[in-house]
Amino acid sequence: MDKSELFTAFDDVSNNLMENFAQVELMKKKMQEIMEENSQLRLENAKLRERLSDVAGKMPAKSSSQGRRNLESIYEDGFHVCNDDYGKRRDDNEDCLFCMELLNRE
């Protein structure tokens, strides 16, 4: 390798280092932006969770007995409430063992 080739190689390496340095700086800046956004989102998420727990605490709990009463009403109207035939009309209002088992569960 003569001197000019050596200097050209050094210039190429130097240029590559400068380009890589610029890319690293750009990546650092982008990472900083992402970390700031992440912090803001974490704070917002914490506030929303706190508000949700406050709102959920104020809402009256629905009882499962209301759901059972709804199913019984549907069954008395002549429709299946079992998983296999839910919503289908019962033939001649005959009792369905699957529906009865579901309604009599505790």
C-alpha cells in the first residue's frame, strides 16, 4: 500500500466513523423522545386506573340473581336457555332437561 492509498483508507474510515456517530446521535435523540413519551403514558395510565377504580367503586354491583330471573323468564316464554339450543322455541312447551339443569344450578 502506498501513501495515497493509506490516506484514502484513513479518510474512508474517518467518514464512516462520522456517519456512524451521526446515526448514534440520532438514535440517542429518538430514544430520549420515546422514554419521555413512555413516562407520560405511564403517568396517564396510573391516573386512569385510579379514576376507573373510583368509578367502579361507586357503581352498584349487579346480582347474578337478576340474570337467573331473566333466564327463567325466557324459559317460561317457551324458549330454550341451554347452551345447545339457546333461543330456539321449545316444542309444545315441553321441559328441556338441559335448560332445567342450568336453571337449577347453584
